[in-house]
Amino acid sequence: MKSLQEQQPTQQIQDKKFEYLVENYKEICYNIKDSKSKYRDAEDNIRIMAVTKTVDPMLINFAIDQGIDLLGENRVQEFLSKKDLYKPCEVQFIGHLQTNKVKYIINDVSQIQSVDSFKLAAEIDRQAKKNKKTMDILIEVNIGDELSKSGISKNDVLELAKRISELENVRINGLMAIPPINADDCIYGNLQELFKEIGQKKLNRINMNVLSVGMSGDYKKAVQYGSNLVRIGTKLFGARKYLEV
Ligand SMILES: *Cc1c(COP(=O)(O)O)cnc(C)c1O
């Protein structure tokens, strides 16, 4: 065990090494504020999620110290190996989720953003019930109709939402999407329309509170088109250490 005095210099060296994150975070906040002042209402609240895949828990904790209050996790295994090292912080799941892995995360995340099938929603419902809770979910929309991406086609979102709304231990809380790279503005507009349309129907147990869209490359545009949760990895933490699988 080191004494407190011995620990402090280490902390300072570490903070210096992570200094770039402070600048990155400031820039993201500035850009969101700028986009918001041009296109959104003053009272709109836009949350920043720090996407943690491949990022060292020490750096994640440093981000939490700077004011980050929401983490986004992509991979169950990676999350389980890191979660005990995190400082207290809200965590949501944003990656592709296999039904047999739901049980591992059900008590550690506040929302699952990547629900694109009834089968997955039903398993979340089952595990939530078992743990005496209700899980917030977002429906993932494949807004660019890309074959390579998960998410459900925008034409099928309402039908899926209605089916899922019968499940008692899940709560539909909005939509999530990953638009194609360099997507035209109309793609973002379509997503915003869909989000509004479903919300205006005021359907039982279907709430459109969260529109999760925008990553490092497109968060300014996403804020222009109604996003209230941007998911940022690279622009906050720097380039990822190894390739995604
Ligand atoms: C990796 C990832 C992000 C963040 O991507 P960056 O371009 O690094 O900001 C956001 N959302 C999802 C679902 C991701 O997998």
C-alpha cells in the first residue's frame, strides 16, 4: 500500500498525459452549444455519451472527472472486464447484443439502445422481470437501409414498437440510429420525422424521449436534426487502439 503522498505525484503525471481529453471535451461542448444555438430551442438538453470501446478505464475515469456522466458500452465481454474499475457513472449499452448475453448486463446498465427485434426485447423483458426491474430501451433504426448494419427498417419501427409495448418489464424510450457515413441531410431529417410522428401518436407505453444519433463525425449535424444524445468515442478519447471486430 502506498501512502497518500506517494500516490499524488503519480496522479499528476497521469493527468498531464490525459490533458488532450480536456481540450477535446471542451471542443465537443462548444460545437454542441453552437449547433444548438442555431437550430434548437434553448431549453433542449443534449447529453454527451462517452463511448468506451478499447479505452483504458483510467482514461475513462479521467473523463468522468471532467464531467462526463454517461458511458456507452459496445461489447459485453469488454464491459464486464472493465466495469468494476469505473468510478460511479451511468452506463448504457449501445452495441449489438446477443439474447444469451442480456443476463450479464441487465443490472449494470440503465438503458439498452440497440434493440432491433422482438426476440431481443422479449429476452430483456424476461431478465428484467427476474431482477424485479423495468429496463429502458431504444429501438435501433437502420435509417440508411444499409445491408451491413443492424437496426430495423424505418417502415417497420412502429409495428415493432407496438409489439414490444405489450411487454411489461421493458419501457420504450426512443430511437437510436447510425446514419451512413457522409449521409445526406435528408436521412437525418427522415429520422427526426419518424421520431416526432411516433411521439405524436401518444401510444400506450411508447415514449419518444430520447433520439440517440450522432458520433464523432456527424454530431453537429445530428444536433441540428433533433438529436438529444450524441455518442462520442474518437473525438473524445482519440483514435482507438485496435481494430473493431
Ligand atoms: C463506436 C461507436 C460510437 C462512437 O464512434 P466514434 O466515431 O468513435 O465517435 C457511437 N455509437 C456506436 C453504436 C458505436 O459503436
